[in-house]
Amino acid sequence: MTERLRRIGRFGVRRWLPAGFVLLIGILTALGGSAGIGWPTSAQPSAAELHALLAAPGRDRILVAFDPDVGTYAEVRPAVRAAFAQLVRAGATLSVVSFTPEGRALAVAELDRLRRGGVEEARLLDLGFHAGAEAGLVAATSRLVPAGASGALAEAVRDAGGGIAAFDAVLVVGGGDIGPRSWVEQVGTRLPETTIAAIVPTSLLPQAVPYRSSGQLDALVAGVREASAYVAAVRDDPAASAAREAERVDDAAPSALPIIAGALLLLVGLADAIAGRWRRDAA
Amino acid sequence: MAAGRGVTGLFSADGAGTAAVWVAAVATLLAWSILVGARRPFVWSQRLLAGLLTGYLALIAIREVLLPRLLVPLAEDPGGRPLLLVALVLAAALLASRWLPRPVGALPVAIIIGATAAFALGGAIVGSVQPQLVALVPTSSGAGLLWGAVTAVIAALVLIAFLHGRSSGRVITALAGSGRWLMLGGIGAWLGYLALSRLVLLTDRLAFLTGDWLGLGR
């Protein structure tokens, strides 16, 4: 009997506990029927601040410093897309630059998504990847537009100096090595008039919040809760009705569906266990 | 402006987009296989990630840095950009450092480290330390003043906690102990919040598998 229990413990319950946990999460998510990223959207002053900052008049030319981390981007992705939607709706142009390779990969994907979503090419400017980390950021204060960039927006930025000061505001999407801290330290000190807002995942929350408290960041949405509140603020904006699809985050799947994903996990484990048993038998 | 298809919206609806969704879904399942104790598929997914990352970094270095910012400008105007020639020599020295005398190979590394440290240190002092110290000084009144004072006291206690290995009196030792506990409390609260945020990432992946991949519930 004891041996039997031990075998169950080795190959049974204990083995499937993590997968069961995943299933439980999926079921809870589905039963909760959570929209968006599934977080309470109670009033968050920071979300309202970012919404107001991006809605302010004169925000026509926005620089998006896109350097999120691939692993945690999903946490702030709805907020980033809501910001894009708010800016596009307000008629702003978006110039996207990255200082990390990971950020560049995600920036290319998001630019492609914006183009597929119908944003006119003239309102988008791909400023590419700038090497050199913080040194590259400092260089970008005076020279940001690549030599090969063309179009009315690129020319307008060049005419305005060609650096970060040519933009009305900077939206920093953080998560990677170059985030709000680097922007405050390297750009904020050299161009103190620059308006800097940031959206960062929870992992950067303790690092970014002091800069908002000291006023070095003009707006900050940090972590899941604030990101969710910002998405709600954009979604509830009366001006959003015509373009509500733009920041749409699909509703959670019906209750049966996460179970299918969990079941697939179980199948992978089962196949591995059977293969292992066969190998042992063969040996 | 319409949203992208599916949860991530990063993939187009054509054949390439479908293939990308399948690759991402299979990679997700391979990574998750560790949850049920299957190590081999998990190792495959790790190797795939490492290989892709290495290839991508090489590609971005060649396509977006070396070619457009070094080699092409040099080819177009070899004599007009002397600094680029220096950069080319340093890059070559870094690449061949294994076969070069140590001082020569160390030169580009020293320049990289020195320049990075200079930018980081200068920015940290002017952009972080000074403004944050100023922000610590309670200037408002009422609740703001109280909160500012509490923040200043906590910051001071945590800074005192970093006085390791120095002989100090009982008062300083007690203050350092308080600062250490405050720091642990802060880190603990943040880690708890961080763990919860990871569940959101998990939910996002589940929604990707069921929505983007299986196409259910759309």
C-alpha cells in the first residue's frame, strides 16, 4: 500500500499539480468573464494623468520610445495600444524609436499592426534601432532621424532640429534596459523642457514611481492595475465611440476554452511520461 | 482604425500570420511542458529561444548598425569621416581580440566600459540622486508634510541599513536593523505584486492559445 502511494506521488498527483494550477487559473479567468487584462479598474489617478496628458492640445508630434521586455510586454500591451489609439484618434503622428534589440522587434510588430489597422503611412515614422544604450540615447537628443528616412514627417522632424526636442512629447514604453530612468537621467537633464510620459510593467514599478513623485516624469502608468485603469479611461472616453475597436482587447474566452489549453499541456506531459516508460522498459 | 486579429493582434491573417501563430503556440506548449515534468520539450524551447535570440542580435547588429552607420558611410566618403575609421579599427580589434596582444584587445572594451560608466554615473548623479534628495525634503503642509517626513525617515533608515561591517553604537545598530526590516518589507510587497502580475501574463498566454491559435470564442 505504501509503495502504491509512493508511486502515485511520483507519477500521479504531484506530477500533475502544476498543470492543475494552470487549469484552475484558466477556469477562474473564464468564470470571471474578465475583459481586458482582467484586473480591477478602480479609479487610478495615474491613469487619468496619462489620459489627460496625451489628450492635451499641442500633442501633434509624439515620439514613442519603444523598449519593452518581450517577457512582460503582455502586461502593458493593452495600455500601449490604448495610448496609440488615443493619439491616433486625436490626430497625432507617431515616431517610433528603440534603443534595445528586444524593443526593436516588438516595435516592428506594433508598427505593422498600426499599418494593418489603417493608420496612414504619413502619420507613422520608423526611426529604427539606435545602438549604444545610454550613449545612443544622449546622441539621439541631437540626431534621431536616420539618413534613409523620408517623407513629410521625417522632413518636419529634421526641420525642427532632428533631435528629441523636435517632438511635443515622449511616450516611453519601458521594460527593457533603457526605460524611464535612462530617459530621465540622460534626456531629462539635457532637455528639461521635454514632456516625458511612461508605461512600464510591474517589474519596473519601484524604479519608476519615484521619478513620477519628484515630477521628473510627467505621467506614469506602472503595472497591471494602472494599465487596466488607463485602458478603461480610453475606452470610456466619449470621443472613443467611433474608434473603440482600436484599443479593443478581446474578452476572455468562454469557460471551456482554457480547459482545452490545459488539457493540451496534460497531453504533452502524458506523452512524455509514456515515452519515458517505454525507454525504461526497452533498457 | 481596426484592431488586429486575435488577442495579440501581432499576426496578419495571411499564410505567414497563420504560420507565426502555429509556431508561437507550439513554442508556448513546449515551454509549458516543464509544468508536467517533461524536460526534453522544455529544453528544446530554450535552445530555440537562445538560437533565435543570437541570430536576431547578429542580424540587427549588421542590418541596423554596422552597415548603415559604419560601412556604408565609410564606403561613400572614406576620407570625410575619420572618426568612423577609428570606430572600424576598434571594432576589428574587438573582433580579433582573441588573436591580438592583450592591451590591444582590451582597448575597445575599456572604451566601452568607460563611456558607459561615464554616461550612467553622470546621469545618475544629476538625474536621480540630486532630484530624489530634493524630493525627499517635505515642503507641503498637512498630510503631504506628514507623508514627506515619513518618506524621509524611511529613506534615512534604509540608507543606514547599508552600513555593513562598521563598528557602530547600539543606536546606529538598532536603526540599521529597522532599516533592514523596512527594506525587506518593501521588497516583499513588491515581489507579491510582481507574482500577481505574472498570473496576468499566464492568462494572456491561455487566451492566445484558445483565441488566436484554436480560433475558439472569436
